[in-house]
Amino acid sequence: KAGVTQTPRYLIKTRGQQVTLSCSPISGHRSVSWYQQTPGQGLQFLFEYFSETQRNKGNFPGRFSGRQFSNSRSEMNVSTLELGDSALYLCASSPTGENWQPQHFGDGTRLSIL
Amino acid sequence: AQSVAQPEDQVNVAEGNPLTVKCTYSVSGNPYLFWYVQYPNRGLQFLLKYITGDNLVKGSYGFEAEFNKSQTSFHLKKPSALVSDSALYFCAVRDRNSGNTPLVFGKGTRLSVIA
């Protein structure tokens, strides 16, 4: 079974631009969560989608948004990029997102803002 | 609110020696607990989970963890460390009793196994 796939793996942008990251979950998984990983803040939860609906949202500004498609694939968008948005963005999937289910992670998209 | 503490930023151990990576948690109800490992330039890889039942949980690659409710701890252990175990380890918690909630991670512990 294929794992979680994130594209692209690396991205370089400049301040003020916007970016869209993509995540394809494990086949049959309907819950997709997004995390931001930085050396200073560690792993921070961005949002979770289930059946095309945002079910949970972390404490990030409105510049961070996401969506989920009917095939469970998900995208996240960051607008008006800031230097502090440089991070590894991780996507994780699970069958239905219930609290006892382990999440399975992709290898991430490393976003660098110049 | 849920929280996880990993009190050690770095753990060094000699190859062949037992290893322990510490984790304590705080939830309002009962926890679901998880351990993940991250190798360089990779995502997080699931190692093991505590859901209910036996306090000693066995996972992948010879790792195990012991759930201690009175000490609110969930330490990761391995009887004999390998150099290939060197990586960043994360403990995570979700509250069993508060509906669908995000996974909350500790800051991570970097394990270095020296040959």
C-alpha cells in the first residue's frame, strides 16, 4: 500500500508570494491533518479535514488555509508569505481521524522563504 | 488542555546498551499515547501506541513503552540500542474523552547511539 505522498518536496519562495502544497493520503484514509515543523516551535497543528470538511483548526493566522477533495486528497495554501513561514510542512492521514488511530505521515514539503 | 513534556533534548547511549527516552503527559481525561521517530529529511514514522489494557506496549524495531498512570508517564525503551536508532523521537497524546482533538506532540528528543 502506498504511503502518504506530499508534493513538492522542496519549494523556495519570496516574501509576499503564495504557495500551495499537496497531500495524497493512504488509500482509504479519509482524515488528513497538516502540521508545521520548525526548530524553534516544534510540531504545530494546522488543521484537519475529514470528508471535505475542516474538523479542527490550530492557532494559525488566516493566511493559512486548506481544503480536501472528494478523493480525500488535500491541499494547503499559504498567502502573503513571511520569512517565519519557512518550515517543514507535514501531512498525515488516518482512516477516520478518531483519537485512537495513529496518524501516518508523509515526508513533508520543505518551504524556504527568501 | 493536552500537553506533552520530553524533559531531555538529547540522549546519548552506547551501542548495545539499553535506552530510555522519557515522556510525561497531561490530559483532562484518559490518554491515548503515541511514539514517533523522525530520520533526517523524512516525515514521522509511527512506532507504537497505548490505547488501553496492558501497560507495556510493544512496537516496531524492538521498541517498547511503559504506560504509568500514577506518574503520567509513557517512557520509550529498547533493551539494546543500535547505531541505526539514532534519530529524533516524539511522544504525542490525545485525550480519550474529549471528542475528536488534534494530536499534541512533545518537543522531541534527539537520540544518539555511539558505536
